[in-house]
Amino acid sequence: QVQLQESGPGLVKPSQTLSLTCTVSGGSISSGGYYWSWIRQHPGKGLEWIGYIYYSGSTYYNPSLKSRVTISVDTSKNQFSLKLSSVTAADTAVYYCARGTAAFDYWGQGTLVTVSS
Amino acid sequence: QSALTQPASVSGSPGQSITISCTGTSSDVGGYNYVSWYQQHPGKAPKLMIYDVSNRPSGVSNRFSGSKSGNTASLTISGLQAEDEADYYCSSYTSSSTLVFGTGTKVTVL
């Protein structure tokens, strides 16, 4: 059973960089066949796809966030990470990591990141 | 990319059937058979209910079914049950190799 777990600071100051890591267990990122994704949900709002990465490092990003987003992978640790720069209060959200490209079959529990001074 | 359009809310009585629509464009919903549906209960992570328009993952009730016509996909829940009360989101792969979610639909069981 594949499991994903997000980790990182729950509070980030405006203009700083939000950094989160997703640790995958029960399956290997480097086995291929899946992209690994980041998705967020603003409080009380809908889901927003941020981007995904393949084990090879190939990435695709949401055009609306592309200038501020970097997703990377560390296959030796079976982890992938999200960096979102120049954050504002509008980036306050629950951030999820998930497995998949066109369909996300495994999700982390989500982590709330608040942007505030 | 613009969010796919879903009705804000749909309601039904126990035992009834309801259908949620998800409207996109020829660059997403209409162009690919890569539409998925998710169920989300409050405070929980979304759960995949339908993938590739009409396929159910193992363990998902056969009361849930999906279809697509043109640029609009649909999720039908038959034999509505109290536990089906949740938010539902569609998603679609796009021509830019990205993914877009729907606006979300709150399902209420009367």
C-alpha cells in the first residue's frame, strides 16, 4: 500500500519561500510509471493543481504558478519536494502530495501552510 | 488554464440518483479520455472515485458511474446514501500536458 506524507513548516512569512517535502513509502518513485504531484486547496475552496514530476526529473507546472514553483525529486530518499517563492497570504492553503498524472490514486493527508508575518 | 465548470450544489433524497456535470473545452475534457472524479469529506483528503472517464478503482461502489459527451463529463450517483454527502471534483488532463480541476460540487442528501 503506497503512502504519502507531507512535511514542512506550517507558517511562512510573506515574500519568503514555502518548502514542503513528500515522503513516499510502500512504493518506489524510481520504479517509474507515475508522475508525482502537488495540489493545494485554499480554505473553504476548491482544488488547484500545482504541478508534477517524474522520477527522471521531468516537470510540468500550472501556468498560473509556473514563475514561482519548483518541484524536485530525490529518488535516494524516495521523496519529492515543492518550493513556492515570493509567497503572499493568497498562498495560504492545505497542500497535498499525490501520485498520478491524469488521476490521483494515492494522496497524503495534507498539510496546512499559513502565510503570515 | 481555466477551471472546469461544475454546479455549485446538487441534492437528492436517499435512494435517488443524481448527476453532476463537468464542462470544459476541446483542449481538456473534450480532447482526452482522462477525466477523473474525486469525493472529499470535510477535513479529509480527496478520494479517487472515477478515472479515465468511466473506470472505477477497486473498492469504489458501483453506484458511482462516469460518462462523457463532447466537452462535458458527468458523474452519476445512484441509490444515493447519507455517506455520499460530500464535495465532488472533476479533473481533466489538458493539451498542455497539465491538469485542471473543476470548481467543485457540494452534494447534499436530503
